Amino acid sequence: MTTSRRCVLRGLAASLIAAGLLGAGAPALANKADDTLRMAYDQAPESIDPYFNNVRIGVIIAANVWDTLLYRDPLTNEYKGQLAESWKQIDDRTLEFKLRHGIKFHNGEPFNADSVVYTLNFVSDPASKATTQQNVSWIDHAEKIDDYTVRVISKEPFPAAKEFLSTTVAIHPAKYYKEVGPKGMSAKPVGTGPYKVTDYDPGKSITLERNPDYFKESPKRQPTIGKVVIRFIPDRQTQMAEVISGGEDFIMHVPKDQAEQLKSMPNLQVKSGNTMRIVFMQINIRDDTPTPQLKDERVRKAIAHAIDRKAIVKNIVGEGAELLETICTPSQTGCTHEGAPIYDYNPELSKKLLAEAGYPNGFQTSIVAYRERNQTEAIISYLRAVGIDAKLNFLQYAAMRDMIRSGKASLTHQTWGSNLVNDVSASTPVYFGGGSDDVTGDKEVQKLLAEGNTTIDEDKRNGLYKKALTLIADHAYAIPLWSLPVYYVANKEVNFKAYPDELVRFWDMSWK
């Protein structure tokens, strides 16, 4: 055995001992025997109601517990009927859906037009204060034609409507949702999906069980694994120890170096793949920014040139990642980097720009982050090398988001997965469209994005997005970094596929 391999195994053993999982007290390895898949995740959702959460694990839970009117195949991008059996475009603003008969929610309430109309009209109303308001803000209203026919009318022509209705717009039971509201839906979730929630301990765990009555016509497969238990474990080393010992069967977002170590474990499998998730640095240039230096364009460009993105991707981020030049996912309709400047690693130019801006000795600031801490620490090291002393503030996502929205964050190491939606309207406008997450406030960019969101003509729409993306890049309003591949580690007894939309489909998993 090589010295490096011995060091790896010693490190893994140390993790197990620290977590109390090595030795006589270790849990049994046979989660397959009791038909229970155990998963650990480092972030806890602030709500299980999908409209009041945008942490990835909440998106994963939502896709397994709820259904949408349409379903987009993650490999072919083909739209298929899910809760709706058919659909047609009535005019530029109106989609009509014929709904499936005989579907019931987990509590026995029948699915029908009332479910669709109440859900969409409630969550699209700003008064609902939905966390993911950007996913439904395009909806003017939904109306019932008969018990199994509905129309969804957008405020303006909205080319991405089917994309949102096939990914993020879950349907709730009208009667139950009226009675309990978002808080009650989070406490005792009810959907139509392949799995139902049977236990939820906020901040600690959630248990899903196979829905034996899941409708056969769904493009989602009938689930085969009987139970899924997800524990929220913030500490990565504890997660590692758990999956090594067999206490957990599945973890994700494992750092590259640790994932490579785990490849040597005979009871584990490691898979990776690029995703729709983009990584960037958000820069607060509002009048009340805690770091006024960031309002100077030269300072922002200095930050861009200070970071060796290629080195971080090679050494830390991992296989499959690609460098970004604009703030959108490359696969999304309307995303382009054509015409945008490229800020290559150039620390001398960075120092020169800082001096020109009046900061030859740099300045102090802070950077807020919520995941991939090793990447944030690498970014901080590069910034400090040119004189920008950035202090790290590492938080849970909801706390970080609230800090940004209240104007108290200066720099943010941010990621965004677009809630599965493969259209620019789900990415760039979230941070530059004038909403609560826009800390730039450029009116011209906001106007271009708004026009792009509502323009039917594809060439014109792409041109509007291109202008907006180029303006953002020209002024270095944010620093595009890289796409984020995900490393998954699972027990070898688990069959699973790593999808590009970063969604864990429990209904698609099975035991070997």
C-alpha cells in the first residue's frame, strides 16, 4: 500500500472515530434489507412547501412528493403530459390544459381544476409572499373551464411558460391548502407524487414512503424503493463517516478531493457530472452597500482579474465543470457569451486597477457563502493576494439570502440552479431583473431582460438577452465563475443515475 493511500484511509478512519461510527457501535450496513434508502444533506429547507423554499434539497423533495401539469424529459427535453393529459396554445397569453381523471392527493382529496386554479392564483399573488415568486410572477391568473379543463393566462406573452409549468409549478390540493396555508403544507405536506411524506422533523429529517396509488399514466416511473429517510447534517465529515460506515446510503455535493478518496472504498460507488448550476460572485453596488469601494467599476474588474478560475476548476471544482463568461447556464435558451469580455487571471492588472481606483493598498470587505466552502476559501486567497482582505461569513442559505436582500452583504459566493428551468428567464432576471435579489439596479439591464422574457420572436428574444448579458459583463456587475459538477457517493447496492438538472429522482432509483 502506498503512503498516500495509507494517509487517505487513516483520514477516513479518523472521520469515523470522530463521528462515533467506527467500532462496536457502528450501524448495520443492510439498508437494502429494510427497503429504506438513507440520504444525508448539508442544508435544511426552510419550508417543505415548494413555493416557500429554494434550497436544492427542497427542490428534490418537491419533485418526489408533488407533480406538475407537464413533465420535461431531462434527457430529451421533450414535454409530456403529467397532471394534464393534453394542452394547446389558445393565444399568445393563454395555455389550455385537459386534466387527467382519477388522480388523488396523498390525503385522498381528488385532483381537479379547482386544485390547479387555487394553487396558481394563490402563489402568483405577491401577497402570498412566495419565496420563489420569480417562478410564478409571469402568471396573471388561472381559470376553470370545467372540472377537468383549465386555462393559464400570462400577464404578457411568455415563451417559457411550458418550461416553468413542467418543472417548478407544483399543484396543491385546493381544499387542504385553503385550510392550512403554506405553514400547514410545510408541516404536513400533501401532493400527488410518487412519494408521500410520513414524518417531518424540521431541521433534522424527513421521511418519504412510496405512494402505492401513484397514477400509472405519469411519465415518472412507478417507485420501487419503499422508504427514503433524509437527514439534514451540516458537517461534511460526519456525512462522509456515515456513508462509509453504512449509516447513510447516499450523499451529494461531495468535494472533489473527498470523492476521489472514497473511490477506494469497496462498499461505495462515486458518480459525477456537470449540472445546470452556475457559480458566480454577486456584488452589492447599491447606495447602501457595506463596501462602497465596490461601486467603482475598476474595483469590480480588479476582483475578476484576481481569481485564477482555471486553477480552481482543475484543483478544487472537479471533472465536468466549464468556465462561464456570463451569468446564465450555457444550455439555457437565450444564454450566450458572444460579445462579452473575458476576465482572465491577471493579478498585476488587478493591482493596477485597484491603484487607479484609489486603493493601492487594497481594502477590507466580507464575502458571504453557504456551500462549497473550499471554493470560497480559494477565492478569498486570490483576493488577499492582490490586497483585498475578504472575511468569510458562512451561513445557511436562507440566512444568506435574507442578508443579501436587506443590503447587508458585500460580496457573495453564489450558486443558482434555475429550479430545473432550462431558459434564461429562470436565471439572469432573478439577479438583475429588479426583484429582491437584484443588488445592481441597472434600469437598462432590467428593461432588456423584461422585454426578453415576453418576446415571442426567438431571434429578437435572443438579441435582447445578449445585450443584457453583455452589459452585465462589460460593467462587471457580477463575476461569472464556473458551472458546478456534482459528485455523488452511494452504497454499491443502489442503482441511480446522475442527471444534468441535479435532481435526485427517488422514483427512478432501485436496489441492485
